[in-house]
Amino acid sequence: MKAAEFRYERPESLAEALALLEDTDLDATPLAGGQSLVPMMNFRLAMPGMLVDLSELDDLKGISEDGGGVRIGAMTRYVDLAGSDLIARRAPLIAMALPYIAHAAIRNRGTIGGSVALADPAAEMPALLLALDATITVQSSAGSKTHGAADFFLGMYETALEDGELVTAITIPAPAPHRRFAFYELARRHGDYAMAGVAVSATGAVGAGCTDFRVAYFSVADRPVRATAAEAALDGKAPMDGAEAAVAALGEIPFAGDLNAGIATKLHLSGVVLKRALERL
Ligand SMILES: Cc1cc2nc3c(=O)[nH]c(=O)nc-3n(C[C@H](O)[C@H](O)[C@H](O)COP(=O)(O)OP(=O)(O)OC[C@H]3O[C@@H](n4cnc5c(N)ncnc54)[C@H](O)[C@@H]3O)c2cc1C
């Protein structure tokens, strides 16, 4: 099928883009990498009357240092994140997960801002941002706001974004000394959306007890979720010493089934991916 008719705009400034996005009559919709939006339009699951292509907005591109952490413009593509030394050093969890996000052709076009705005519960990036305690900056013609990742993802394909707002940047705080990270997902084929996946981080020297665990899941609920009871069960222990207790605490997660698996399978797979991530940690 082909997309329904739409007007196409490619603004050259952020101000111009934000002004165009105020057109609610035409359901003005941002176009980033198009890797999700264009298929949705071709299936007529989305029929915006106007596409606002963000590709000329250099203000929204790039990766820079930010107080020891890192700031990533919304239009930064996965392929650019994968090639970034700053991401490898300051946000290694993202570097670990990138090869699992879709396929190379999609990573060449797909953007971090597109993934964040879409809020697919099976996507890796929202859960990574939750694990990293990242913030998401959004802007409209009226000004800008910053949300913590925990307050931004509200449900399946649902975020705190309001009409006329764009995601402009994602900021990841500096990692604490001895902060460690691990990532694990299970998918039917490499590059498919995961059936269940988890990002884990904790502070502690190798072989010692760790503190401040963050365990963030994707593809198990209607949004990315932290497993706080599992985090508490791990606290103060070397990762594998707390693994069984953490798995036993996973019942707190508000599991949701999808086309891949029902709730019982999601619960089982969550335990499997957590143990494997803790081994890596
Ligand atoms: C075959 C296939 C496999 C895939 N596998 C995976 C996978 O395993 N994991 C995964 O995470 N993703 C996967 N994806 C999705 C891919 O990662 C998308 O690129 C991504 O989710 C959306 O990014 P985009 O830049 O292409 O956004 P677009 O498709 O351009 O936009 C997505 C949505 O976000 C909105 N939007 C975009 N940018 C902004 C912004 N700055 N501010 C506000 N709203 C904005 C758009 O209006 C649209 O509603 C897959 C896609 C395909 C086609």
C-alpha cells in the first residue's frame, strides 16, 4: 500500500520546524529517520496531513561532553552513536546495546530521538535511558522542558510529549567511579525486536559487593520498567551472589504479553536475561 497524500516540509531552522508543528489541523508530524513512521504511513496506520522533515536541523545533531556526561542531539543516528568514542567511554551501556538494535540498514537512518519519541515498549533505547538515569529535553515554540526518563515513558507508544513539542536532546550523566554496565536480550533472530531484554548497572569493584543497582527491562511490559525489588535483592552483593533472589523478586513487574509471548513466558525470560546480564556485569 502507499501512504495517503501529505504535505512535505523540510525546514532549515528549529524555530521554523516548531512553527510548522503547531499546525494541528494538518496533524503536522516530525519525520526523523523514517524507519518506523514511513512503514506506518505505508500501512496507513499513520496518516499525517503534513510531514516536517528534521533532517536539515544541525542543532539537533551530534554528540558532545556535558559536565562529564554526554549530550546527544535527537537527530543523531544509531550509526553515529556506534562510531563515537565519547559514547564508548561515557555511555558504554549504549555502545553495548547498539548492535542489537534492528539491522545495519535501519541503524544508518534511525535516530535516538525517533526511538525516544516513538516509545515502542520493545525498543532498547528507552530502557537504556532509564538504566542510565538520562534526561530528555523537549522544545516547543513556547520554550523547553526537561523530563527524567522515568517520567517520560507513560505507556505503549505514549510519552510526556505534547502537541507541537519536539525531542531535541538526550543527556546522560557522568558515570560514577567503578560504575559497571551489562546488557542482554533474547530475540528470535539477530536484529529482530527482543522477546525480553535488560540493561543493568551497579557500582563496585570487580569481585566485590555492588551498590546502587539499576535493572531496566524492555519488551516485558507496556513501557520500559525498572525492577526495583530485584535491585533491592542485589544491593550489597556481588552480582551473581544476588542473582537467585533478584529473579525471585521479578513478580513485581507489571508484565504485558505481545505477539511474541504471553505473560508467563515474559516472566520466565526476564529471569533468564537477568542472570545472563549479571554474569556479564
Ligand atoms: C525491520 C525493522 C526492525 C527494527 N528493529 C528494531 C529493534 O530491534 N529495536 C528498536 O529499538 N527499533 C527497531 N526498529 C525501529 C527503528 O529503530 C526506528 O528507527 C526507530 O524506532 C525510530 O527512529 P526514526 O529516527 O526512524 O524515527 P521516525 O520513524 O522518523 O519517527 C518515529 C516517530 O517519532 C516521531 N519523532 C521522530 N523524531 C522526533 C523528535 N525529535 N521529536 C518528536 N517526535 C519525533 C515521529 O513523528 C514518529 O511518530 C526497527 C525498524 C524496522 C523497520
